[in-house]
Amino acid sequence: MGVNQLMAEIAGVGKDAKRGGYSRHVYDYADFELRDWFIDQALDTGLDVHTDRNGNIWAWWGSPGAGAVVTGSHLDSVPGGGAYDGPLGVASALAAVEILQGKGFEPARPLAVLVFAEEEGGRFGVPCLGSRLLTGAIDPDRARALRDADGVTLAEAAVKAGHDPKRFGADPESLARIGCFVELHVEQGRGLIETDSPIATGSSIIAHGRYRFSFSGQGNHAGATRLTDRHDPMLPAAAMIAAARRSAAAMPDARATVGRLVPTPGGTNVIASSVDLWLDARVAGTGRTAALVEDITAAALAAAEAEGCALTVTEESYSDDVVFDETLRGRMDKVLGGVPALPTGAGHDAGILAAHVPSGMLYVRNPTGISHAPDEFAEPADIDSGAAGLARVLEELAG
């Protein structure tokens, strides 16, 4: 089955009527449906499927073994995300296997398609959760205690999904089987529009951190409380958002974003007692993300003190700069015919694995340049080019 047909099969799963686009999060109904879809497709392709201790799904062409060539991506999305971020890499991996099977290719090394759990952090807040657990990059006790917006812990959600959260954690046996990892992904930017190429390899990922800023003040009546008597945490929260833009603009190639803000109790005629917001900060270069966050935090503290409020800042995740394996990229470039190599500000499971095994990225052109939003797109012909390119890469690596 072609990759565009595979994508069409899941086009109705997880549509978000309120936000537009798709909302597909780990261990929700859309996730269950997508997991079942992947397992069915993998079995139909003749692959052997199992789910590891951290909820990641492996589909093996032949017997599992060391030195395997592994490809894949994720099936979850950000809230109201696009159709391609994640699932395109999974569907392209399945299509690439079918392309190789159709030409009679027999892998000399084990080959697997891998679907990671909770790459976006859309439900429990930590990005690349499945790959972080696999590699030991997150403490399993901390992971089990993560809560979604409704207060449900990851451990509770896993139990409902039929997984044993006590088994969460580093999986050296599974990790040792990966000889190299290649992830195909829709491009999240405009690089391929500017080079007029349908595909590219990835060169690097810039450092990326997520931080929760919790402002606490005094809840009160919006009409009965004079301005001079208020300790309103919404004011320093607003000041912090503006400071994030100023600080990032003053640092070359920095990105700082506040995309989520939660006031408590959240009434229209109520002064909030607390405000939580989340900062996404990304700057290339060791220590530069920390410097950016320190600058934003200083401004937030000053604003909180001026309003008589308190502030707590919690680092929820951080990944340093990633440079993808040059030898692997060279082999990919050899069979792809000298396609562009692009850096990215977007995080990926390949970036987590890169600290442990040779890893690489293959990007498919996005003519809108938009991602994490409903307007994310890829042309059917470019999608076919991506799957065909991935098949050539897998043939080179596993032949």
C-alpha cells in the first residue's frame, strides 16, 4: 500500500473540532486507534510486532537482533496539530518496507519500524517521552508521576491502556539492538521551499528546553478589590511573556515561546490566585538556552515582586545541541544524490537516540512552511519521494 493511501486511512482519526487539525495524545482514544492501525498494517506487511516496557511499538522484519537498522517516528500530535508531524514518518517507514519487499530485497541486518510513545509531550508535558524512557534520559519515578490537564498521572493512564508502569525505565537490551536510526519527518520550516528540493537530510537540532513559571498571588473579587489592594499574578505573567520576546529578540537565532497559560480558578470576574505558564526556549550553542532563560526569569521575578507575588520556575525538560552522525549522513547522501542538509529548531526522537547510536533525519518538503498547526502540508508527489528515498537509505544500510 502506498504511503499516501496509508495516510488517507488515518485522516479521520483524532480530528479536533474545537481547535482544528488533530489532537492525538498518548493513551487517549485516538492513540489507541492509531496504534491498532499501525499493528494491523505491520502484521499485514509480514512484520513481527511487540510493545516494549515503555509503550514504544517495534515491528521487525525478521528476527530481532543486534546492529539493526531502525526507522520510524511517532503517532501523537500537539493539541490542534497538523496531519503529517509524526504519522508521515510511520507511514513512510511501512511503505518503504513494502517497496523493498516488492523488489525482492532481503536485509542482511535486522530491520525494524519503531513507533515512539508521546513524542510531542501534548498530554504529559515532556517531549520525546518514549525515547527518553528507553535511553534512561528521564527518571522513571518522575515519568510515572507526570500529570495531564485533568490530573491523571502517566502511571494511571498506562494501567488503563494495559501497560505496567512499574516496568518504565531504561531498556538497555532494546537500545543495544539499534545499530542506527533514521527518522523521516515532514519539514518544520521553509528550508526546502528555498532550495526547491522535495527531500533533505538533517544536520543538527538546536538546544531545546521547557520551563514552567508558576506565579502565586491572592485570589479575590474583580469588582470589590481596589487596584492598590491587589496581588494579581496575571500581571507578572503578562510581563514575563513580553520579556520572553524581548530577550529572544536580543540574542541571535534564539526562540522563546509561551503557548500555554493556565489561571486558577479561571473565572471572568475573579482575580486569579495563581497562574502557570510554560516557556519553550531554544538557542543553538552550549549554555545559551540557559542564559536566555535566566534573563527571562530575572524579568519575571522583578515583575512578581512589584505586584507582591511569588514565582517558582521548574525545568521540565532539556536537550542540548545535537549534531547527527556524519558517517551515517554521508551514506544517506550517497544514495539520495546530494540532497540539501538542513539544521532544525524542532526536537525529534532521533535527537534523543543520537547520544547513544548513529542517528539521522530525512525531511519531506512542506510548501506552507507551517507545522504544529492545521495548515501543515506535504504534496503527494513529495510524500512519495520521501518514502522512495527512505527505501533507498534502508537498502543501503541493511543490504
